[in-house]
Amino acid sequence: MNVYIQTDIEGVAGMTFFENRRHGEKKIENHDHFMRMRMLLTNEVNAAATAAFDNGAETVLINDNHGSGYNIIFEELDPRCEIIHGRNSSGPRWLPELENGFDAMVLVGMHPMADTPLGLLQHTRWIINNGEVFMSEASMAAALAGDLDIPAVFVSGDDMLVAEMKEKIPAMETATVKKSIGPYMARSLMPERACEMIYEGVTKGLKRINEIKPYKIPGPVSINLIESKKGNHDQTDGYKRAAEKDVEGATLSEAFLALLKPMDWTCFGIERPDGFEYP
């Protein structure tokens, strides 16, 4: 069995603020905050990875998918893991390597979609078939896996994200590691308990893998993405559509890639260095 662990950071127990990329290490409190959050994320991912190996996984591939794509302290991970890390959206697609023989997807550290009242660290909202379905990054990852007949068996995050995922995939296992009180406030479990719940949830999900069907959005599909008008996750002035017209495709995967390719923050398929500097 091969397991793909898709990660984000906003849904980790203990996190209630985005890192401040405008100030970076110039403000020591921002640097210290980010380093703490990286460790919390690493521990949750490690709990999921260890559970996968303990339940028969031969390969566990982790996708470090937040921001810079260089968040997880992989020296602290189970040494049997492999990890995708580095500049996000510079590989061939959003979920690189997923097509290479995986049996299950696990989602760790997920957050609510944009325009979720009181949703903690909410951002990104995919519009499918002109509003027939709205999707977070977590449900989008699950649906892209579904195009490959891969079930998403587990998700962790706050209560609002978990509610969305259970509505879309009722059979999946979940770990609610914090309760959203507002966009920047939560009632959180302690990290050790969150890791225990993630380990237990991944264990249950992999044991029930044959009962959890892949999440599929039938084609043909039209897709768009809403973005905050102010940028920087500031939604107080409402939203705009990322593409002037909805993008269509025979499958969700085809439409998703076609929508993202023209975005100024993506460079899928880059083959030579283009001057990018971390972070």
C-alpha cells in the first residue's frame, strides 16, 4: 500500500495566524511564531506518516504544500518517508507524483474555504459548475485524487473544515483538532492530543480503505476560483473571480490545471531556473 499525505498548515492545532511574509525574520516574534508552527505541523504530519507505516504502507510520500513549500522539518520525520518540498506550483501540477501508484490520500492541517463566516484562516474557494459545488483546498485535493480512483481516507483541521469534508465524503475518518471561534481565534487541543487523534484517525481510515469511495466530480466540469479583492487574505471588500470566464474541461483535473496555468503565481512545468529566491 502506498499513501500520499497532502499537507497544509492553517489547520494545525495551535495555529491561528498566517506567518507575516512582509516582515519575515526582521521581526523576531514573527520568526519565532513561524518556527513554532513548523514544528507543530511536522509533528502532526509525522503522526499520520507513522500511522500509515504501522498499518501496512510501503511508501509514504508527503507533499509540503503550504506557502513556500519548505515548511516541514523533515529531519524530524519517520526516516522511511519521502517528501516533496520546494517552490510550490513549479512542478508539473498541484499534486505532483500522485498519479504514480498511490492507494490512499491523507489530508493534514486543512482549513475552511473562503467566505466561511467565522472560519479560521479561511482562504481559497473553488466554484464548480457555476456554483453547483463549492470546494476548499482539502476537498479539491480529494476530488483530484478521485479522478485517479484514489480515496481520501482521512482529514484533520478545524471543525468547519471537517464539517465540509464529512458532508462531501461521509465515510472518511476525521480529526477535529480545534474549534473555530473567528478568522484568527480558535479553541485548540494540545499538540500531543492532536497527534494522538491523527494517528488514530489515519489508522482507522486505512483499515477501512475499501469502505471509503473516491470522491468524484463527474465531467465535463467548469471551474473558477474566488480571490479577495484586497489580497493578502483580506476579505473585507469581498471577492473577485480569478478568471474572467469559467474554465471548462472534460475532467476536473483537466479544468483545474487549465485554470491555474495562466495565474501569475504559478509556473507549472518550469525546466530552468528563472531567478526565484526562497522564500
